[in-house]
Amino acid sequence: MGKVTPEHAGYYSCMAWSNVQDTRRFSSSFEVKVTVKVYVSKPRISFSISNPGASPSGNVTCWSTRGSPPVNISLLLDDKEVGSVTATESLAAWFSIAVVPGLDMGTVRCRVNTEVQKLMSEPLTLEVVPVGGDVKVEVEYLYRADSKLTAARLSCGVSRGTFPEYSWLLNDSVLPPETHRDSHIQPDPPHYALTDHRRILVLTKVGPEESGYYRCRARDSYNDSGHWVESEAVQVQVTDRILNCMPEATSSTETPSKVFMNTIEILTIAFCCFHFVTLAVALGCIYKMFDQNPDHDQVAIIGFDTLPLSASTSSEQDGPLSRDLVVQNQTVETTI
């Protein structure tokens, strides 16, 4: 077997035979039980609290997600074993421990032992912090793809508390009724939904009827007679005018054509601008080429016309060569 899996577990036997003068003889072995054990994964630990009597009780859960039983699961409090269970059919164990709210009772860890393994979980501080401090409500409005307001999400946050219980109020009335204590989404009433252990209130229907002042409050979940810590009221106001002012949706058949037309227009404008710039540069170059010679001729003519009469007369007497020298010298002086 190249790779053994749990499916290979079972009873195995072998058989041998021989042929002697056309007579076949068989011989088989006893059955051997083969057990395939999977290595146990690193254990995990969680902590919860309940109030079955006068004082709250802590419940510590140790479990592994993978492995083959049986395994021995132990609970350690400050590295001292306080409980041990041999799990034969599962990979989980539960331990009860006394807790005192507001008191740090140490660090607990889970230990799992097998024939070939010894694993420890991450440490967990065994402390129950009572609910207190500031409570705050945050409002988030949710929109559809066409920018229409469709829902509002209100989340409740408390500054401290290990096991808080949440409740919501609309205009000082409990919303929804306290009889619904499930942590999942509530179907009744239909335009409200609770998630995350009632910490989040979702207004699935947003309109004038749902407008008002919302508050959340929190207390310890293990103390039904505990004091509520309330937040300040937050106004959620949605009118018909706000709902009707939202832009209407664009059909899916119109959207691709509009996008295509906008792309064509952008490419056309860019192409025209490129040719306009190219034409402007070409005209500037041509103008520069033809603008050099006329300037030189004009300067020479101006220099010749501004010669004094005596200089002109003398140049006529000296000949053509002298005239050229006078004109060139005068041109240079005039240019400077």
C-alpha cells in the first residue's frame, strides 16, 4: 500500500496453494485486524457561561477537528490538571468550572494525548468582564446597484463585557418583542432582522413607518435581572420624498450601448486633437523656415536707406566693392 487511508482498515488474511499430480492444495492464514489511525489535530478551546442557579457556571469545551478516537482530553488551569476525560466516540469534551464575574481566575488550556501524540491548545484567560461603559449605535444605509435606498443596518457596540445580551428600542418601545431570543435572523416582524446574537438590527424595509429614534441596550447574558446599559438615541428618518428622489434604474439592454457610444466619442475627440496638434506644429515649422530670409533682406535695406548722403556719395566713387562693405558695416550697426 503506497498511501494508507482510513478506508484500508479491516481484516486481512492470505492464502497459498500448490499443485501436486493435478491435485491442488490450499492453505490460508488467520485473519489479522488492521487499524488505521489518523493523527489528531491541534485541540481548540472555547468558554461560555450559564446561570442555572444562584451563581454563574463556566463551561469549557475542548475539541479537535481531525483524528481517530479514542483520545484522552484534559483541562489544565494554570498548568495544573483539573479534569480529564477519555473520548471513545468523539474528539470533544466538556468541563464545568466555577467562575466569579470581574475576577481573573487564571489561564486554561486543553491537552490531548494519544498513543503517539501529545498536543496542547492555545491558552485562554478565564475571566468574565461585566457589561459596562459606553454603548453606541452606528447606522449604515444600504443601496442597490441603481442607487435606490433598500435597507438600513444598525449595529450596537459596548465598550466592555465578555458575554453581553442586546436589546433594541424604537421610540422607547422594545423592538422586536423580548420573547424572540434566537441569535439568527427573525422572520417576525418581516421588516426587521436580528443577527450576530441580536447585536445587529437590519431594517429590511425602509420608509416613513420605520423612521424614528433607535436605541440599543446591553446587559450580562447570565444575569436576567441585571441592569441595562443604554445608548443615546439615533434618528433614522426616511421620507417618501427621499425615496422618490432616487434615480431610476437603467435597463440592462441600454447600458452596453451607452458605454459603447461613450467610448467611440472619446476616441474620436482624441484623434481630432492629435491631428490638430500635428497640424499646428507643421505650420509653425514652415513659418520659421520662410521667416528667416525676409528678415535679413529687410535689415539690409533699412541699413542702406539710413546711410548718410556723404557715405553714399563716397561709396559711388569707390566702386561696387566699397559699396558692399559700407552696406554690410551699416547693417551690423543697425542690427545691434
